[in-house]
Amino acid sequence: MFIKQPLDEFLGVEYKKIDEDNLELRLLIKDLFINSAGVVHGGVISSLADVAMTNLIPANEDGIQQALTVDLNVSFFKPATGTYLIAHAHIEKQGRTLIHTECSIYNDKQELVAKSKAILYCISLE
């Protein structure tokens, strides 16, 4: 089950579970996401990465997330333009309480826009 929260709904992300350790998110680019330079704002890209990686850990039956981000790093490779972005997130290593994750974000031409790494603190591993 995916996390149910207002930010995810506001962004309008579409989720696709690939397998237990991999997830894909699709984000349609809205005018609201474009900065004064005419490209997707870095905060939107960072949020997409964070949403993707935290959703690698299934929400509980009420849609409440079971992992919190304790460290997030985003590297930008090219300005994000086009009609949508795709985020590919996966678990690199899962420990008892900390989970290391990675996310690559591509534009609609399959060009790498950004990469992100996060360490998540697991609230529950039920």
C-alpha cells in the first residue's frame, strides 16, 4: 500500500510497484512546478525523489508511512523540462532500523535529470 498524504496528492504522482525493492513514480509537469528559469524547480524534483524513496517501505493499512527520511542528498545533472518526470527508486540496503535507498529521475526523453540517495529510519517493519 502506498502512503496517503496531501503532498503526494497535490503533486499528482502515479505509483507503480516493480517488485519488493523497486518502485517507479510518474509526475506530470504542471505550470506550477516551473521556476523563473523555465525549468522544473529543484524542490519539486527533490520532493519527487523523497516521495519515491519513502514509498519503498509500504504504508500501514491506514496509509500511514512507516519510514522517515533522516538524510537526503540530491544531485542535479540537467534542467528538467518536458511533459513528465519518471523516478526509479530502489532499496540498496535494509538494516534493522535504517534503510539506504537510491532514486534516479528521468525526463520524458529518458535523459537523466537527477539522482538522489536517502537514509530512511524505519518506524515499523511489520
